[in-house]
Amino acid sequence: MYLIRFIILGVLNTTLTYFLYLIFLFLLPYVWAFSITYLFGLIFSYFLSSNWVFKKKIAIKSGMNFLIYHLAKYFVNIIALWIFIDLIGFSEKIAPLLAIALLTPIFYLISKKIFLGKIKSE
């Protein structure tokens, strides 16, 4: 059940942050547009991940782990965007979707470990 809720939250969060990213992209370079929308998604995702996906109360330990995890995830995403946009030449509008598609399975396993302390299947 975690996986289904994780996917629903991921789709909702991705949709909201992607549209925000596209709006900010008209005003800012892609790194800034991504950074601002990532922060929004981080806050939204933490509260829904702990309360709905994994059904755990918000706690300092999981909050700190979540923050560390998302800082690492942020830098991985920024590097992926840089590779896709600046090195390969993909559109700034398409590159975030490629990064999401490639990195989401890995991030799910790490997120599950943070909230539940396990990675093995349900």
C-alpha cells in the first residue's frame, strides 16, 4: 500500500511543482526556477509522506533524515538537469521530467527506509 500512496503523492507533487517550475522558468534561469519549486515540493511532500503515505507522526528524527535526504536529492537533480540541459542540450522544459523518470525508483527506496526503517517489499 505504501507504494500506491507514494505514487499518488508523487504524481500530485510532480504535477504541482512542474507547473510552478514552468511559470518560474519564464522569469528565472532553470536552476532558480527548479530550486524554488523544489522547496515548495519538499514542504508539501514531507507532510503528506509522513501523515498519509507512511502514516507516521511528524518527528524530529524523520524530519532531519528527510531534510538530509532531500538536500542530497536536490543536488542529484541539479546535476541531472545540468547534464541534460547544458551538456546534452535537452529543453529546460523537458529535462526535469527525464530526471524524475530516471531517479524516482531510487528515491522511493530511500524514502521508505527513512520513514519505515526498511527497504524490503511490503
